[in-house]
Amino acid sequence: MSSTELPFVPPANVLPKVGTVRVAEGERLRSVELPGVTLTMRARPPAREGLPPALFVHGLGGSSQNWSALMALLDDSVDGEALDLPGFGDSPPPDDGNYSVTGHARAVIRYLDAAGRGPVHLFGNSLGGAIATRVAAVRPDLVRTLTLVSPALPEIRVQRTAVPTGLLAVPGVALLFTRLTREWTAEQRVRGVMALCYGDPGRVTPEGFRNAVQEMERRLRLPYFWDAMARSARGIVNAYTLGGEQGLWRQAERVLAPTLLVYGGRDQLVGFRMAQKAARAFRGSRMVTLPDAGHVAMMEYPETVALAFRELLEDAEALGARRAGQADRPADGGTAGGPGTDDSMGG
């Protein structure tokens, strides 16, 4: 693994940029080269040394910036990094063009293995939630806790408001959409995305809206933007059809890490009714439901999500202390699951 690190951003009244990517006060960006993929990592310096590592994974069409508000609230609890998935944010496409859930999960695993940061507190939103679920299932040694915000897990009855996003998976639709919306401004596109993803778009500040428009303008200039969107949407649809041990719900049942589930009552992309199914699938999980939140609760209500995670962290640390106290006792048998490799994933 090779890494090109950019310096910490000094405090300022105006948010600076590194290259063309917005960097919030106190954040840093670095580019990490791995076999077959290059990832851009966004990090905040922890409030003190020795905090446990955390990794944040965004959803379809998002970027590491989606986690900036939550990361800032948790810098006294974790040493946090957020990645731009291949083809999103400031990460270039993967060499093999694999945008499947498994392909994205492999990129996450390769980074954690190369960086030696595991086990981490793993966070995922939407597509990132499906990716994080798969990582936690196949590599339990890399995950301390799992926090999922509106995870994109298979639904039998998909909400009508989610159908247009799913249609991106159909070959040719993304190209057709780009032609039909050629005259749309970046402002119009951002308003549409916010109307779809936020429970109340009015919660977005004017500065936040301007930043989103600038980011949209930058992404639309990327030659691979729509291809990454379409192929990743296809990856979600394909993951929904997988059965057996590779099915996402079956993998959810295999997750050993303490899990926090966050669902929004106004989510137009992931059905609120899926919350109870998720609570049954992830053993011993805890649930937070936010009636007024949409699909990105960590952006709309970061304080609430941060508080829920701290409670999860306290319980996980208490459990770890109890297990450590029993470590000198004779073992009863084997573990429930051991480390695998990223090549153990199908799909």
C-alpha cells in the first residue's frame, strides 16, 4: 500500500479545498493505492491518542463528505476515517470495473488489511450499509461494532419512490437519463437529490446547499460519473437477488459484532417497515428510529446518531472487559467464525 497524504487543514472561516474536493475544517485527505484500486480517505485527528479506529462507508451517489458532521461529533470517541468508494467522491474507478456490493466490500477489506487498522467500528449508509454488512459477515476479525444507517438490504416490496434509482441498473437507462436531463442545472439536480434523501430538505443550510452544488458540478464533469452510478445500482439489484449463504439477509444473521440500526420514518429509498426485520436478523442489535428523518439520518440528525453510537460503544467496551476477565479460563471450544479472505466472497 502506498499513500500520498495532504496536510491538516488549518482553522479558517472559509472552508478550503484540496484540489477540487472540499475539505472541512480539521479534516485531511490522502490517496491510498492498493492492488486494483485507489481510494481517497478523509480523516479527522482524534481528540486524544489511543482512541479505537472507525471507518465510514457512504451510499450510492454519495462520498466521504456525507460523514463529516458525524465524524466531527465522534472525534472524542474514535479515530475516524471515511473513504470514497471506487468511482465516487475523489476515488477513480476500480481497475476491473467491478461495482458490485462484493467488489466494493473487497476494496474496504483490502484497505483495512493493508492499513492494519482493524478491527474498526464500521459505519455504513444505504449501499454502504450493504457493503458493511458483507464485510462484517465474512471478516468478523475486522469489525468491532457495526452501525448501519438505512442499510440497502433486500426488500420484497420496494417503495415507488425508490423505483427511479433502481431503474439506473437497467442497461441504457443512465445514458437516456443524461440525455433527458442535459439542460438541468446543478442546483436543480441537488434539490431533487435532497428532496429524495432528506426527511426535511429545509434542514440543509444555505452553505451546505452551496457546497452540494459545487460538488455536483465537479462530479458531472467526471467522464465515469454515470457509469459508476449505473453499475453500482446494478450491483445493489444483483445483491438483492442472491440467495443462500451469499444473501445479504443470511449474512446479516452471521454478523457477530454489536450492531446499531438507524432508520428514518420519512425514508423514501429504504422502507421504514424493514427496521423490524433488520432487528430480528442482526442478533442482539439495538434500534434507533427517527420519525422525521429521511435516508441520511447521520446528516440530518448527527447528534442523535452520535449519542446512540456512544451508548453502543459503552456496552461493547463493557462486554469486552467481561470477556477479558474470563480470558484465563480454559476454552470451551472453537470460535463461532474465524478470519477469512476477501476471495471468500461470491457475487
